[in-house]
Amino acid sequence: MQKERKIRADEVTKRLGISIAKLISWQKKGGLPPAPLRGKKRYYTEEYLEEAKRCLEKYLSTKEVRNILGIADTLLQKLVKVGFLTAKLIGKQRFFLREEVEQLKQKYPTPQALIKMIKEQTGYSVSWLAKQLGISRQTLYTWLHRGFLSLPQKGGKVFITSSYVEEIKEKLSQKIEQAHKIRAVVLRSRGK
């Protein structure tokens, strides 16, 4: 019977293309199987190396996903909430399917494209709507109160999309123009 060759940690990390710190961190967090211990030293086998390669090829850590997509953790959480990414809890760490992340990156190559896509899924804010119309929030709320416009709802919540903004711009173009003229007069009278 042939004795299985032990592989040192530095060789494992070199062959996997990761640092020793990442190797140990992924083992502790559950992303990679723990290395067998012999006394106080870890030892690795070809079998372990193959299993680790499969894990690394299939999953990405939160940090790796943020780096690939160029986004902050809050946006990553929204992507999970909206259902564009699936987070798998392994141990205490969230991991993401590499394939999903790569597809998302291909479809939405910039963080701005991702943000726009999420906003279209979750809806824009009233402040954003006012800004797009070039009016103050106060004017927007006045128009809502007077019945000049109503905000679309989805699931009992205000749900504003970019197509709604275009619709409102067309519908209320005269009112928006009038609001801009009044604002210009007010600013001139204040010396601004």
C-alpha cells in the first residue's frame, strides 16, 4: 500500500492561488473543509487539494463579490434581498455562487448599472422623483395634496420607476415649467 503524500500549506496555497491567511480563514468559516491535524500541524493531501479547488471554483466570499462587482455591502445585501444573488451560509460566513456573480457582472458591468436595476426593482424615493422633475419636495407634496398627481403603489408602498417619471414630465410639463419660472423669480428677488 502506497503512503499518501503530505503537502505543506505553502504549496497548497500556491496551487490554489490563495494566501495562507485566506486558506485558514476559509477553513475556520466553513468555506473549505478543515485540514486534518497531526499533532499541532495541519497536513494536506491531494484529495484535500481537489476538494478545496472545487469549493473555490464554485463559491466566492462576500469580499470577493464586492471587489468583482465594485459595490458596498449594503448594495450586495439588496441584490440578495431582490433575488439576484443567492447567499449560502457556510459556518458563519456567507458565500455566493461564482456563476451567479459572473452572470450579474456580465449583464450589469458597472456599479451604476446595478444600482439602476435595483432601483427599478425596488422603486425610487420621493426625493429622487422631485429631483428628476426639477422641483422641490414641498412642491411635489403640494401637487400630491391638490390631486395634480398620485404616486403609484406596489404592495401597499410607493413604487416610483423611471418610466413613471417620464409619464409625469409629459403630463405635467406646463406645471413643471411654471414651477421653474416661479423658482427663478424667487431666486432673483433674493439676489441669487
